[in-house]
Amino acid sequence: MTLSLRTLLSLSLVALALPTWASADAPISTREFEIRNDRAYLGGQPVELWGLRCGNALHSTVITERHIRNLDNMAAHGINLIGVYIQGSNAGWPDPDAAANGFTRDGKLRSYTAERLESLIREADRRGMVVMVGLFSPRKDQDFYDEAAVKQAIEQAAGFLQERKLRNVFVDIMHEYSHPERIDHPIFREPDGAAKKAKLTAWFKAVAPEIEAGICPDSRSETADSYPGMDVRIIQKNMPIPAQGFVVNVETQRQDAYQNDGVFNQTNLDYIFADCRRFKEAPNAAMLFHAGFIQGITNYSGSAPHAEMGGHGTGSRDRGVRFYYQWVRDNVGRWEYPRHVPAAAGL
């Protein structure tokens, strides 16, 4: 069958109008993440979330695959939440700006980033896990041409999650809002932060009204951790846990150095375990454990970002965050959706 020139032109125009991530297949919906009465629910079931900050998990297809291959080990140790960013996070050492950017300068979602993200989200759903999807980071916001490009990027990300029926997610629209050094676009910083955050969130919710979203403040700024229209109350580092809202610390205070990643002394471990206990005692809160070993690209180890837990972190020949995995396993239990199975139940 020979298509007419008019038909070919029509098909070409339709293709140009489609988002770069558009697919012809009919997607199957994942479980749905929800917040009810300041508590997390997945697939209609109440869940307790314990996470890892994997900010650069979408950096390459190989790195995404490494994270997917470790999901079973995460679940076996009670970890059921991971956080990834479309605009990659701090890449550590030797180049903190080396992270990939999943958006073009005019705000289009790159097709290969979308493919990696969907693959990771669906594999997480198979295990009853939740994915925090971050959109923007303070090291990459300057790559957008203007506010119109920011708006398009939000709409593209929201449209992708909505149309691909990826619902086991919540969104950090802008990480470290009002960062004092690295944010360029005025909409991402004070003054008038509450109104600007509400505007960013309204752009997202106009496309994906049922996907929970929030914005993480920079812990050193005076911008608030709540604002009109937010669903998730996002904090970072050593910020206190608010008593109201469903709270997620998407970046706990890192205790290892990118220049010597995966190595921790006793003071570091004491801080980490105290942080774990703090969140275990807060029923309305969850945390994403943050380490240079997990997030950095290359680092001194030469093999980061590590999707794997590695060693116990006692030295350069034992780099890793195994101690966090084991703490969650021993104090919370292994993850078998929709609940953790504690050690007393045969862990």
C-alpha cells in the first residue's frame, strides 16, 4: 500500500506534536501512592516507608539497570522507597556538575530519560515500592531558557507520569528551593516563595491532579517547608520533623565525603542511627538515607553511584552502606507489600 503525500505529511505533523516520550502501547496502571490523614498509602494499604536517596539513578541506562537489579536486596532489608531526579543531583567528586539533565533547554523530557524512569518505576511497583521523582535541581536549573521552559518541563513530567499511569510515585518539584548560591531562575527562589511554589505546583497538578507533589526548601534558607497547594511536606538534612503533614526528608545529612565515599567513623554511624530512630518514632514521616557512596558519580572509589549496599564502611577496602540496610532490616523488618515483616516473625 502506497501512502499519499498528504497522508505522509499529516502523519509527520502528528509525530512532531507528540511528546518525545510518547508511546503507542497501552500502559497498565501501577499501584497508587496516596496520603490520607498525614499517612502514606500504596494500593489502598497503609505503608511505612524507608528509603534511599539515589539522586543520579537515571544518569545512564547501565546505572539505572544496576538500581533495578538491587531492588530485591533493598526490599529484603526493608527499603521500599527510592528517590531519583530527572535533573541529576550533586555528582560529588571530581565534578559536582557531572550529573545528567533529563530535560532539554526548552523543557522537553528526553525520551531516553523517560524510558529509564518508567522502567525503574515499574520494577519498583512489582515489589510494592514507591519512587520519589524529583524534577529540578539547583545545579541544572540554569540550563532552561526561561520560565516558559520551566513550565513546559513540569507539564511534560506530569504528563508522562499521568499518561503512562505511573502512580506509585510522589514528586519533589524543585530540590533545595531558594538555594543561596546556585539557583538562577527567579521562580525558584525568594522573595514571594509561597506564591511561586504554589504556582509551580499548580502547573503540575493541572496535568496530574492525583499525583502528590511538594517542594523541598534549602535548609540554610529562610524559605518555608509548607505552602498553599502542597501534598507532601518535604524537608532535608537536619531540619526538624514537623508534627503536621506527611513529611519526607529527601536528603538526610550526608556523613561520608565524596572524596572518600563509603567510609564512616563511629561518630558518623552514631549520627545516622540517631537519625533513623528519630524517623522511626515519627509516624507521619519518612526518610531517604543520603550518602556520597550512593549518589556521587565516580567519586574517590571510582565506581559510584552505587546501587549496591557494598561493605560496612570501615575503610577504603570496605566501602559501603551495608550498616543502613541492616539497621532497617533489624529494626523495621524485611519488606513484603503491604507491610514489613519484623525479625520476630522469622526474618
